[in-house]
Amino acid sequence: MGQKSASSSAATKVSSFVLLIIFVTLAVALAALVLAVQAYSIGNDVVAVYLLFIGFIGVALSTYVLFQTRQRMMRLRIETPPITTTIECKKCGFKNVREFQRGDYIFKEVEPCQKCNEKMLITAIYREVREKGKTSFPY
Ligand SMILES: [Zn+2]
């Protein structure tokens, strides 16, 4: 729980770092492939096979990681579910659900109950996860 805002800038920072690593790995892998061809042309078959192996693993690994990161980034971009705050009246049990507002925290006293005018408390703050064709409300 917690860590609601300021995660998007950190995500882009991390992904650019990952992209750099992928780029370096890819460059090393391609260099290994070029060296493999050179070693083969010289007649050094064993070294050529090793370099080819390193090159292919590097390419496969960086492609895989790139694919994973792209997927994660797309998911982050598409899904930004709203944060919901649940307010409950301790006296009559009246429940109200509204959008999260800055400064909301659990057990914070908010506006009085619409039914009995008693003070209401925030009982839950959560991010709504929307599934296709479903609502997250169990009631
Ligand atoms: Zn009430």
C-alpha cells in the first residue's frame, strides 16, 4: 500500500536505464557475431562457434527483455485505474464511495453523514482494477 503518485516518472527513468542495458547487450552480441564470422574466415572454428553462441544468446536476451519492457510500458500507459475512497458512518453504517482526493487517509474524519449527520470516517482507499465486462464492486 502507499506509493500512489510520482511512480510514472520513476518508471520512465527505469525503462530508459533498461533500454540502455539492452542496447549495450545488443551491441556486444552483434560484435560477437561479427568476430565469429572473422574467426570462421581465419579458420578458427571453435572460437567462431563460441562467439556465435554468445552473439545469439545476447540477441535473444535483449530482444526478450525489450519485449517484456515494452509490454509493461504499454500496460502502464493504458491502465491508470482511478483511486477510490470509501467513507463509512460509524453510527448508521452509511457507506459512500467517491474519487480519491489529495490528503485522504484511512480513519480521517470527513464530511458529516447524509443520514444521521454524524461524522464519517474514511475506511478504505484502493485502486480500482477494471476487468473487461466486470465491475470491481463486490456488492
Ligand atoms: Zn450515519
